[in-house]
Amino acid sequence: MKYSLSNKRTIDKLLSDAGFTFKKSLGQNFLTDPYVCPEMAAAAADSETGVIEIGPGIGVLTVELAEIAKKVIAVELDERLRPILAKTLADYPNASVIFSDVLKLDLKKLIEDEFKDCKRVTICANLPYYITSPIIMSLLESRLNVESITVMVQKEAAERLCAEIPSREVGAVTLAAAFYAERELLFEVPRESFTPSPNVDSAVIQFKIKQSVETKVKNEKTLFRLIRGAFEHRRKTLVNSASASGVVSKEKLTSALVELEIPLTVRAEQLSLEQFAVLADKIDD
Ligand code: SAM
């Protein structure tokens, strides 16, 4: 049987039959807008794609992905959703669920073991907002063999992740995302599109993973430590913020900036990723 999984009455019935109540602590806001999931699925997959979904909830996005993709594996933390997902995914033999914390799962191994027969692998999810950044950063940093990541996040996080560099909207996470991927904000989703309705709007973003690193740097760890330190105290200059956070001494950073002819008053948000990389190389000298 196929369910209208974005229909509020269907959602209420499925949840009440299973005695399920929402857990705010798990970021459980389920989509009720029928247009969002088909659009996300179309942006993330085709018939030769294997998709990893994070947090399927009752399966509203999972079924749209399963309609289009070759194979879908969803990772859900909340075991209470098991009987509901068994019902809603019953007609989709190409979709399955692993009950686990996505941050503890070996996704590299999952991709190697489960998607051998797929031409490409992508990630698609309406992310639990309480762990958006850790999930996105761990997906990017672990250099998974995936082509793209299409996710719904809080609108504010979407704007920061996709901000133009340099600009006032940039944060450490913007530069990290830009290091690994081409970034695009696809569309916005108002708060009324969920049950229960969160108190923020959302947006769907897409990262197309760069197949080779464009930003040349001797030591990526130094680059990311410098970026984190530079943004730790946003109101301070880059020199003061990075030295206060203990990443590098004030003297070393000052002489590197002078050598590169960058004003000492510069703030982190005013530098490009390439300038950060050159600075990181100087610090490592
Ligand atoms: N995909 C559904 C939708 O669009 O309606 C539900 C999205 S809801 C915003 C987030 C989902 O992530 C919930 O089902 C929640 O239980 C699940 N979740 C929360 N933390 C998780 C984690 N660490 N690992 C995997 N799933 C998680």
C-alpha cells in the first residue's frame, strides 16, 4: 500500500497507531509539503544512483528517492520508527533502513559494501538540526566517495554554508565546505511545511564534491586550525582572534601577514580560502 506521507492526517494516523510521540531532542519535524521531497530526490538521484539518506522519519523522502534511485539506504537513530517504516517502505524493495546513529556509522564501509552495483553514490536528507554542522563536517572531512550531498538545513545555516567568500556571512564552516565542494542554495522551505512546526525556516542546499582538491596547502590540519582560530572571536582582528585561541603566536602570524602584504587589521571574513592556505603554509614554515 502506498501512503501520502506528507499528508498531516496520514502522518497523525501512522504515528498514533504506533503510539509514537515526537522527540524534540532528536530534531523530529516531519515534512508536510508534498512538493519538497520530489524536488530533493530529483536533485539528488537518477536511476543509476545509490543514495544514503540520514533520518528518514516516517519515510516521506525515502519513498521519493526509492522511486527514482537504484538503491536507497536510510540511517535512522530512533528505533520507535521501525514498525512505521516497515509499513511505509513495504512496497519499495530497493529501500532499506539501518537503525544507528549516523555519526557512529562507518559510511565508507557502507558505501563499499552496499553500492557496488551503482554508478554513483549521493547523500540526501532532511537533517536533524541539532547536529547539522557535525554531520556535514564529518561527511565532508571523511572524503566519502560520494558525488553530491543534498540536504535541508536551517535557513540561517544554509546561508552561512553557501555564503560568497569573502563576505560578512562567512564562518569557519563556509570555508571548510568550500574547500571540499561547490556549494549551492537550491530553494527555501517555510516553517509551516513541517509537523510540528519548528520556529525557524529551512532551505535545501547542495554540495557537489570536488574530485580533486583545488586549494593547494602543505598541511590541511594547519589550514583548518587556523580557520577555526581566526573565526573564534569574530569581532577581533584575525591576528588577535587566532592568537587568543592558541593556534599560532601573535608574532608569527603578524610577520606572515606583513610578508604577504595583508593589512594587520584584517578580519577572518575578509580573506579568501586561497589567502588562508598561503597563510597556513607560512605558519608551517
Ligand atoms: N526525513 C523526515 C522528514 O523529512 O519528514 C524526518 C526528518 S527529521 C528533521 C530528522 C530525522 O533524523 C528524525 O527522524 C530523527 O529521528 C533522525 N535523527 C536524529 N538524530 C539522528 C542521528 N544521530 N542519526 C540518524 N538519524 C537521526
